[in-house]
Amino acid sequence: MAKTEKTFEEQIAELEKTVARLEDGDVSLDESLSLFESGIKLTKSCQKMLDNAEKRVKVLMKTDDGEMSEEDFINDGE
């Protein structure tokens, strides 16, 4: 069974829960480190999704018809 990637919204919700648990302060040092590590991974994943969305918007803004091809998207990032 293939692992499906979580949506941006699902990752943000998970990150919010992680932050809330860390802020609560009622976790052990080991669990805090594990939660922090998870939060960093979620943050990087969300940032990557935002960067990709920004690239797509830039390409769409450049085209006359508001459409883009996969080739436009790939070439714009280089």
C-alpha cells in the first residue's frame, strides 16, 4: 500500500497540535525532542509546498491565457 502525502492543511493542523503539546510543557525531554523534530519536518514540508505553489502562481501570471504546461513549471524553477 502506497503512502499518501498529507495535504498542506493536514500538515498545518498536525503542526499546530505539535506546537500546542510543546507549549503545554507536560511532556518529557525525550518526547519534547521528538515533537520538535516532527515539527521541523512538518515546517520544511509545508514551506516546500508553499514554494511550489508560489512558482505555479508566477508561471500563471506570465501566461496570456492563464494556463500552464508542466514544461513551463519545470523551466521556471531553474
